[in-house]
Amino acid sequence: MKSGQMPPDLDSRRRAMLELAERLTRAPETMKVADYDALRSHGFADEHLYDLVFMVSFTNHKDRVADGLNAIVGDEEEQCRGLAEASRGKTAGGS
């Protein structure tokens, strides 16, 4: 799904969830209690909200780390090899 392009056949519950996910991704500092209350009105329990926030935040974090490592390392295979070597105390390309 591209940013700002919701599938037209989404029900209001899923649309509200995706809107919150996009807002949390683009402007997390603007999140208010009312944003979560809106999801509660669609039947989301607090544990669902925690899961949603965790998954959106984790995905954003993972993507930013991957983007940063890609800028340093290059391709995915080399990136994984370099991380594996670093975790064993070796430098990439050395012993």
C-alpha cells in the first residue's frame, strides 16, 4: 500500500487502524489519546493498541536500520556476512 492510498473496499475499522499506523510512522510526536480512543470506538482493546504500536514502531525501526546499513555495506548478502562476522568479533574482510 502506498502512502495515502487506502484500498477503497476497507471497512471503517481497518481504515482507522491504517490511518493510525501511517500517522505513527510519519508524525509520532503528534499522537494523542484521542487517536487511540478512535480505535477503541472501533472495538480495539488496549492490548490490540499495544500490539499495533509495537509492530508499527518495530517495522519503522527495522527499516531505518536496514536503510542505514545498506548505505554503509551495500547489498543484503554482504550486509548479513558483515554482521555475522562482527558478532563473532571479526572485521569484514579480515580475520
